[in-house]
Amino acid sequence: DELLDAPQNAAHYWKSTLAKVWLKNVASCGLVIVFLLLAAVAAFVAYQSISDFQRQAKHPAMSVSFKEVKSFEAPGIVLFPERAELLSCKHFYGTLPPLDHPGEPGPLACVIQEVYSEANMHDNVPWKRALVIRGPEAVLQHELLFLHFRLNQSQQDFSGINYLLFSSFDDFTHSNNGSAYLEKLMTSRTLWSFSGGFCTWVKLSLIRTPADDSRLDEFHQETNQEKYNQRREADQLTELFFVVFEWKDPFIQEVHHVVTASPWNVAAVLCGVFLALFKRQMT
Amino acid sequence: DELLDAPQNAAHYWKSTLAKVWLKNVASCGLVIVFLLLAAVAAFVAYQSISDFQRQAKHPAMSVSFKEVKSFEAPGIVLFPERAELLSCKHFYGTLPPLDHPGEPGPLACVIQEVYSEANMHDNVPWKRALVIRGPEAVLQHELLFLHFRLNQSQQDFSGINYLLFSSFDDFTHSNNGSAYLEKLMTSRTLWSFSGGFCTWVKLSLIRTPADDSRLDEFHQETNQEKYNQRREADQLTELFFVVFEWKDPFIQEVHHVVTASPWNVAAVLCGVFLALFKRQMT
Amino acid sequence: DELLDAPQNAAHYWKSTLAKVWLKNVASCGLVIVFLLLAAVAAFVAYQSISDFQRQAKHPAMSVSFKEVKSFEAPGIVLFPERAELLSCKHFYGTLPPLDHPGEPGPLACVIQEVYSEANMHDNVPWKRALVIRGPEAVLQHELLFLHFRLNQSQQDFSGINYLLFSSFDDFTHSNNGSAYLEKLMTSRTLWSFSGGFCTWVKLSLIRTPADDSRLDEFHQETNQEKYNQRREADQLTELFFVVFEWKDPFIQEVHHVVTASPWNVAAVLCGVFLALFKRQMT
């Protein structure tokens, strides 16, 4: 019986051995296929990560944060009054008191520099005389810079005084050539204006964009006009201008540009994939 | 011949064996070097990923989405009329009809609450009496809230009525102390004003920033002034004020701050690197 | 002596072998535990990466870039003058010259199309006649589009002329049905107005949001009013309107929405984790 069983046992042994070998081959073959699939997916994903990174690097996302300050650096206010005359100029805190003598010269209690355009022959410098005034600083004490102008309106169609703003009055006073400083400002800044017959409230906000070497300051303005009540029987030819400059709130808006895709993240992904693929060769 | 070849075969055998061993050593040595290089790169990249993450976490990017609404929650409009008198107040839909009796009292068809400042002695509460009015809701029906004031202008230099806005009128009515509610508002909000002799159109937009525990609502305003034509031979001492509040469009601007760097991405990168390095020790 | 030492050596041999086996088991056991821990961390991190990605995909970050242009595409300005009459219309470069004959008809030196509302019976089309004017293009030469209107004010309470802006005048002229084009614009745009008795300076900025199939153009406006000095003893019933349209600066603000989370980064992380775990099965 044993002898008869031997061939059967041998056949059985061979069968099971073959089955084992076959299974092992199939299994290892399957493992290799799965591994190759994963490696292909990894390569595809690595490619997509890189192209995604390139796309995101072109469009940095905006990041805006608000920085609270106790007082602002004094801004410079450049006024181009043309024929209008500056009657008075004063800093108030909190509220504006009633006017003392509207239309008559009063105290000039603020820091003013007069600048004359040197480039008279150029058409792109449309101003002759500019008044540069030191703006308000103390935002928490609600500092108001009040200016008062008078214009004999018989000469002009429209009663308006142009002005522009820059971020640092001290920067201007430390420059050697005030006229050149203003001409450079004029190329990049927009002119604003306020109307005669009104008190114009200009609320300033500062938007700062840190650039590579320096910083870029821009002003955002919100204005309110309040009509002036000419109570005295004044001659109709005289127009009065009132303007109040103040800070809107104690916040500087800081704009950063954030590249949302990190090159190191992409590098890490690639590194991980290579490490995994490479270790297969070693083991 | 065979005996003579034997030493040569042996020498050949040793040479090839030595060459194989040498090659194998060089290869494995090279593999180790490459592996160490990759590991060093991985460590460097992990370090950079972490510092990149720290930098991005400090500057969350701004994400703005526009949410369309069918109607807004009624905002509160706080007016500080001082000496001016509210003549009429009405909600219109679509367009403003011609005025019935400008300068004369009319219907007060809106929800008004009168609030008196309790803190008379404080200098930082410059108001005595405030009118809190329920603002427009139905943006799709183009709801307009029209207000009409009269001021005997002999007392003031400038004709202006101050106001401020807050996002929920119902929030105010449910508060127990209206005066305290307004005083708290005054500390954070900016005052706006509209001028006499004009119809001021105030178009409101709401900017909502979801904060941790609550939400932060801010108003953006766009104003237009239209001159009032005083057709009657009125006394020159009376100034009329007209103001229209409406929603600009049915969109709420929602501002989210997105931290662009995910800590889990960085963790995943580190985890992958450690897994790969660690498996080398095991095999 | 050697025979006596033999059992001691054997005991020593067994001890050291047992210690080695024990150490080896403990070490490999520890390795497995550490590996399982790392794998669990990897799975957790993969889960967090995916949920982080889902959260970020819902809130795309805003990316704003400024594109400098040499000249803008001519915008369209739609004016609804109602009873007011257009007296003159001219393009200037740089500055506005003094008025020739205010209140009297002058040259109409600009491209104007007159459009009449077809849908007279609909309430949601409140205009009968609209003037569509080709806006300024040459921002570097500081092009100004000056318009001058006259209104017999005896009919209206308030002196205001409504207008709206759209980004391409040529787009309008190439459309077959001007009236339908304007009615479609009215549904999405906000009406603006300028007041009589003033010169209104409208400084335009363009904000472009590239959408899927087309682009979305929006205008941002900054306005200044300057009072008109009526020098002639004109009849009090006539109101004059002056408006100047110009570009604020040669920059188009382009808004992109960047999904800060890259799906490929997340896929790469998952792929790396699976590669590492899978290789354990193979070795």
C-alpha cells in the first residue's frame, strides 16, 4: 500500500510544490505590477506638483493685516492753491470749534513750506507754487488739521483747490531739493481737489505694501462735504474754502504677497518618491 | 593540458571573483553614498518646509467670497441731528416720487427710537440726543429709506448731520440699555455726515469677517449728492436736508483668512522621510 | 582543567546565545512597534491632509496683480439726462481750458449714440432715452472727456443726472440691438449720478476678474466736486452740469482666485505613504 501510495504522494508533492511556486510567482508578479503602478502614479503626481507650483508662483495671494498704531508718522499735504489765499491753519483735537472770523486772516499755527516749481518751461509741471503742510499725527487724540482759504472767484469757472498726499513730511524736509521731490511725486500720484463753499472732511487711511528695498505707501481717502452757511452779506465774488484732514482710524493696512506654493514642499515630495524608488534597488 | 590550465583557471577564477567582490563593494558603497545624499537632502528639505510653514502661518492670505442674499437684516442708522428737526421719514420701493411739501412736517412712517446720552459729563461722548432708525431690508425690491430734515442755519457754520451705521437694528432693540449700546458703538465706528441743501444717496455694502466667537460687520458706503432746487422763496435761514439709504447690491462680501500652509502637509512630508529612513534600518 | 571548564563554557555559550536571541527579538519587536506607530501617524496625517484640502478648496485666496497698460479700451458711458440737454462734449488732454460759453450749445466732438427704451410698459426700465458716449482711452496723455448739460430746473426737486459705465463701447456698437444691450446692463450695474451746479471729476479704475468663459469688468470710481461760479446774472431756473471722465492711473487691477491647496500635493503625500507601507510587504 505504501509503495502504491508513493507515486501518488510524489505526484501530490509535485503538484503542491508547483502550485506553491506558481502562486509565489503570481504573487511576486502582482507585487511588481502594483509597485510599478504606484511608481507611475508617483511620477505623474510629481510632474503635476511641479506644474502646479509654477502656476501658483505666478499668482501670489494677497495677505492683508491691520497693524494698530498709537500715532502716525506725519504725512505731507501738498496744496496747489493757485490764486487762492491761505487764511488760517490750525490743529484741533476732538471737535472743530465755531469759526472765529470766517473770510479773514487768522493764525497760521502749522508747519508750512512754500515750494516753487523750477521747471517753468515744461508742460508736465502745471504748478508754480505749492504749499507743503505737515499733516496730523495723533490719531488717538483725534487730531484735526483745519485749513481755511479765500478765493476771488471772478477769475475761475470752478472753485477747487488741488492737493496730493505723501507719507512722510520729514522725508521731504530732509531732502535737499523740495522742488525736485514734488516733481517726482507728481509723476506717480493722483491729484485730488476740494470745493469752495464747503467744509470738506478728509479721512485718511494708509495702505502699506512692503517692497524689496523700501516700502510703498498709498492713501485711501473718504470725504464728506458740509455746506458753508455764508451768514454775513459778503460780496458774491469771494469764495471760502474749508478743509479738515484727519486719520480715519488707528490702523495701517499692510499688504503682503504670499506665494502659496512652497518650493520645499514640492522638493520634499520628489525627494520622498526618489527615496522610496531608490531603496527598491538596494534591497 | 588540463593540469597546466588548472592554475590559470584558478587565477582566472580568483581574478573574476575579486573583480566581482570589488564591483559589489564599490556598487554598495556608491548606493550608500547616494542614499546618504538623498537622506541629507530630505533633512534639509524638511527643515525648509518647517520654516516656510512658520512664515506662511504668520501671513494668512485673504479669501473674499460674495454671498447673494434675498434681503438683508435691517441695519441701524444712528443720526445725531443736534439742532436739526426730522420732518418726515418714509420707505419707498424703486424710485423716489416728487416731494410733497418740502420743508414742512410729513409722515414719520419708519421705526425710530430716541436715545439720550447718559454720560453728559464725559467729553468723549459728544452727543446728547440720537435718533436710531431701522434701515432698509428689501434689496431686490430696491427699498429706499428717505429722511427729510430742517435746520435753522443761523446757529452753525456748516450744515451737516452726522450719522453712523451698525449691522443689526434688532440687536439694538433687544439690548436693555440703548444709551450704553450707542456709546460702545461710538468707540469703534467712524462718523459720517451729509450736507444740507442736497439729496445725499448713500449706497450701502456689507463686509463680513467671521471672527472666532462672533462676526465683525463693516459698512462700505458710496455716496452721490444731488443739489436741492429751492423753488419757493423761502427764508434764507432755513436749510433742508434730504438723505436716501439703500443697499448697493444683494451681495455680502465675506472675508476669510486662509492659512495657506497646512501643518499636516509638512507633517506628512516629515513622516514620509522618517518612514523611508527607518525602513533602511529594518531590512 | 579544560574538561572542568567545558560545562562552564557551554553554559556561558548558551547564556550568551539566549541573550542574543532575546535581544534580537526585543529589537525586532521594538522596530515593528515603531514602524506601526509611524504608519498610524502617516494614516492620520493623510486623513488630515485630505480634510485640510477640502476646507481650503472651498475658500480660494484672492490674488491681485496690477497690469500696466499704455491705453485702455474705450469704455461706454450711459447717461440718462431725462429733461437735461447735452450742450457740448469734447476730449481734452492734460488740463481743462477755461469754458468758452457756459450754458450755451457748443461742439459735440465725441462719439455718441442715442438709444430709446423699447420696453415702455415695463416698470423695471425707468428710462426712455439714453446717451451712450465713447469714454477716454489715452491714459498716458491724460485724456479728459468733458460733458456739459443744461437743465430747466423748475420741474425737478433735485438736480442730478444718472449714469452707468460698461467696459467696452465697441462691444455695444457691434451688438445688433442697443436697447436690449442697455436693458441687460441695467440688471447688474448700479446707477451713479452727478449734481448740477458743480464740475464733477470722475476718476475711473478698472477691476478685472477672469471668469471661466469670459471676463468680468467692474469700475471703481473716485469723484471730486468743484462748485461752478455762475458769474453771469443768469435766470435762477437754469442749472448747469459739468462732468469730466478720466482714468485714474494706467493700471488694471486683475483679481485671480487661487486655490491654495494643491490636490497633487495631497496625492503625492498619500502616494509616498502607500509606497513606503507597500514595500514592507515585498521585502
